[in-house]
Amino acid sequence: MRASLSLVGLAAVATSVVAQKVVPLSFSRAGPEHQSLRKRAGTYSQELNNNLTGGGYYAEVALGTPPQPVTLILDTGSSDVWVLDTNADLCQSRSLQSIYGTCLATYEPTDSSTYKVVDQGAFSIQYLDGSGAEGDYIKDTLHIAGTGIEALQVGLAENSSINSGLLGIGFNTNVAADKPYPNIVDLFVEQDLINIRTYSLYLDDLNAETGTVLFGGIDTKKFIGQLKSVDILRDTQSKDYTSFTVALESLKINSSSSNSGGTELITQETPVILDSGTTLTYLPSPIARRIYQAFGAVDDTRDTGLVYASCDLLSSQKNTTIDFQFGGPDGPIVRVPIDEIVLDNVKGYLNIGLQLPDLPFNDPCSFGIQALSGIYLLGDTFLRSAYVVYDLTNKKIGLAQANVNATGTNVMEITSSGIPLVSGVAAQETPSKSSGSSSSSSSGSHTDDANSSSGTGSDQATGSATDSAAPRAMPALNWEAGAVMLVVTLFSIAGAGLFAL
Ligand SMILES: *[C@@H]1O[C@H](CO)[C@@H](O)[C@H](O)[C@H]1NC(C)=O
Ligand SMILES: *[C@@H]1O[C@H](CO)[C@@H](O)[C@H](O)[C@H]1NC(C)=O
Ligand SMILES: *[C@@H]1O[C@H](CO)[C@@H](O)[C@H](O)[C@H]1NC(C)=O
Ligand SMILES: *[C@@H]1O[C@H](CO)[C@@H](O)[C@H](O)[C@H]1NC(C)=O
Ligand SMILES: *[C@@H]1O[C@H](CO)[C@@H](O)[C@H](O)[C@H]1NC(C)=O
């Protein structure tokens, strides 16, 4: 997570929580003497990251009365919603834009009749990669998923090194403010939009242009097999729940060709954070090194910010997966296929000035796992293979293998009893190739004629779960009337000239 791999996607955990643990992380704003180097690295890396990862996942929402559209990065790793003021330094300064990119969308408080200042100058957030924003805390109406959340406390950035605001949906214990406040997830419940503080995240695969976050519901067509839940772990220092940390129980390279049965790569349970705002996956160095070895990957993060692996792996290891198991020996397993880890994005960077190190292979791809010390993040290169249900009320995470490229929808409400341990589809569905790239036009708006009334599988009790009430199966896309759940389509913005070169 060095300077050169930053901005767009790495908006991660607010430093208020992790500062002590993350001292070695560098990359804050560069001093003048490093400006040009920083600039070059920053710009190509932004586009690199953007193409590599789909550029992070953005939600289109609107703030104020009348609503002003803003595009925000969805971030499970932080807890504040913030927007760029029209007058923010970045949005006014060409020289800043040449480093950080032009502002995606801004908000003009004086144009909103429902805008109120809460705490002037009190908004200040920094992310793990050193990027951040500062300004005022305000309140205004946020329009999301066809509904309005009234008087949401929002950061209004006057200074920012990120070219869009964020939609932080973590625990309210992790807001950047000195004075804690009910954040967006709390207000969803307080304003009776959903039952308990839950949402499901489906990023879909690398080629898909959209994913979804479903507040208050689960879509059983979007995952394979049984949803299993694990405990969210408390922060070791504050002893509070501040991030979506879960126990990584087992990590194996599962290669049918090697027939090794998958060598265990971790020797003890390792706490990892599920973080949609982080583009890559960051594992402890010894583990990352063993994975590099297994794939012949070369760590050049020190210089170009990348780990390289041969693109040949995409064919020679086509069936290989990296298998993550959580919680315990019976816990959920997410298999990440090689083509979500080995990313064919290097050629584009060569065109814009990337200088490759000497590599023992001819056709370099980049590698979606890197090493980090102190804090371990499962970002988008992991999350695209998973269906993740976050239950902030009961401090549980539900996990299953994602059914990528899914076209069907069967949305269920999550009731006050928490994550229903339902089953999804039986196996990865392979959509018929009839309509070309059908997945790209999908925005979750397909209704499905399938057996939605059956409840799709069994509810299995776990531990203390009082799942007497089976979750109600809801007709797809019927959330507006019932107002018990909300769906937000997430866009990945690839290329699209977002970043000045
Ligand atoms: C913050 O932005 C304002 C303009 O919006 C600018 O005048 C000021 O210098 C900036 N402060 C910092 C610390 O960058
Ligand atoms: C999903 O669709 C993409 C094309 O958009 C394809 O490359 C990929 O292999 C598909 N994934 C699966 C698991 O079928
Ligand atoms: C490897 O993955 C396959 C499914 O792709 C699974 O059936 C098998 O059990 C896995 N092997 C190990 C050792 O986990
Ligand atoms: C991958 O698996 C498929 C069938 O499961 C098999 O036909 C193919 O040969 C395998 N490819 C490799 C590279 O092992
Ligand atoms: C990123 O994607 C855009 C659009 O697909 C493409 O034009 C551009 O060359 C790519 N850049 C890199 C660095 O791969």
C-alpha cells in the first residue's frame, strides 16, 4: 500500500481506529520536492487501480433539497458519509486535479433548503493510504435507493485528496467525529427504512460493471450454497466493535493439478478486515510470500507499487483457486479463482510510463494480493468472489460464494432475528451466451419468475439464533412500497477519463 497504489480504491479504515497499528504506512501528501514523482506515480496508479479493480465501487445518491446528485465510493471500512463542497480546494485547483483527479460530483450547500451546519471545521478523516478530507459537519437529506434519509450528518469537504466523496457504512463507533453521532446505517433503522442494521454486498466479478448493496435484505440468487455466519471480532485495543474484522481460519491454494490437497498457509487464526473500500487484498508478509512463491510472483511494491505474475497463469492455472475459510473448521469458505487475482492490466500502464522491473516471465500481469504488516484487509480482489451479509446489530457476518454474473433476483427481507441462514443457488450459473455481454447491462433490475415463495432453502439454526420466523420472501424489486429494504446499484467506473494524466 505504497504511494503508487493508492487513492481510488484504498480508502480504507479511518485512522482514528488503526493509527497505532499502522505506523509504517507511508504515502500521505507528498512534500514539494517529491511532487513530480508523486504525480507521475499517482496518476498512472490511479488509472491502473481504476482499470484493475473497476475503480472502486461507486453509488449514485443525492444530497439536499432539491436533490443534488453525488457519486460516492461505497466503503465498509469507514463510517462517515461525506461529499465534496463545490468550493473544495481540489475542485477549484487545476494543479491539485493533476495529482488527484477532477472532482466527480460536488454539492453546493447554499442551494439546499434543508442544509444545516452541525460543527464547523470539525470534519477530518484520513484513510489508511494517507488520503483524506477536511471540512465541516453538516446535516441534510440524503436520497438513496428511492427514499430520503432526513437530517443525516455528513462531512462537507473543503480540502480533499480524493476526487469523490465516500459512503461509509461501517459501525458508528468508527465515525471520524469527536462527538459520536448516528450514522447512515443507524438512520436507516431509526427512520424505519429497514428492520435492523444489515446489508448485503455483491460486487460481482471483475468484468461486471455493477454490483449491489442491499440494505435490510438478502438476494438468494446471488450466492451459491448455504450462507454461513461468523462473529465479528472486537477491536483489540478499544474492545469495541469498530470494523468488520473476522477470523481467517484457513487459507489454501487449491490446485487440481498439484493434487496436494492444498497446503495450509496460515498457522493461526488471523484477524482480517472485510473492506470494500480497499481495492487489493493485503495479507501478512509471510503468507503473501508463500503465495508469491506458489505462483512465481515477483514483489516490486517498493518501486512500481505492484506485484507481478505471469499472465500464463490465467490458462495454466485456470482451475486453481485460493480458498479462504472463516470462523472455524466448519466456517464458510470463499474460493477466489485465479482470474480474480491475476489481473491482465499491465500493458495499459506500459503505455503511460510504467517501467517494468526485470521479470522472469514475458507476459506480466499484476497480482491482486500484497503484503502488509499490522493490519490485514480483504479488499475487492477477494470480495468479488464473495456474497457478504453484514449484521451490525448482532455483530455477525454472513458469507457464501458469490454466484457471479447472476441475472436472477430473489430478495428476502432480513427480520429482527438477524441473518437468515438460507441457501442460494446450487452451483455457479453460466448464463447463456445469447445476448453477448448481458452482464454489463444488468443493474439488478431483473425480476425472476423463480420460486420465490418457497423461501429458497432451509433456515438452519445456529447457536443462539432465534430463527423461528422464517424470513419473508419478497417479490423482487418491491422494496419501495414495503420500505423494509433498499437496493443501491454500485457502478465501477473504469477508465472513462476520470483522471487527468
Ligand atoms: C483548504 O482549502 C481551501 C480552499 O477551499 C484553501 O484555501 C486552504 O489553503 C486549504 N487548506 C489546506 C490545509 O490545504
Ligand atoms: C462472468 O462473465 C464474464 C464475462 O462478462 C466471464 O469472463 C466470466 O468467465 C464469467 N464468470 C463465470 C464464473 O462464468
Ligand atoms: C478444491 O476446490 C474444489 C472445488 O473447486 C473442492 O471440491 C475441493 O474440496 C477443494 N480442495 C480442497 C483441498 O479444499
Ligand atoms: C480445468 O477443469 C476442466 C474441467 O473441470 C478441465 O477440462 C480442464 O482441463 C482443466 N484445466 C486445467 C488447466 O487444469
Ligand atoms: C483503462 O481503461 C480504459 C478504458 O477501458 C483504457 O482506455 C485505458 O487505456 C486503460 N488504462 C490502463 C492504464 O490500463
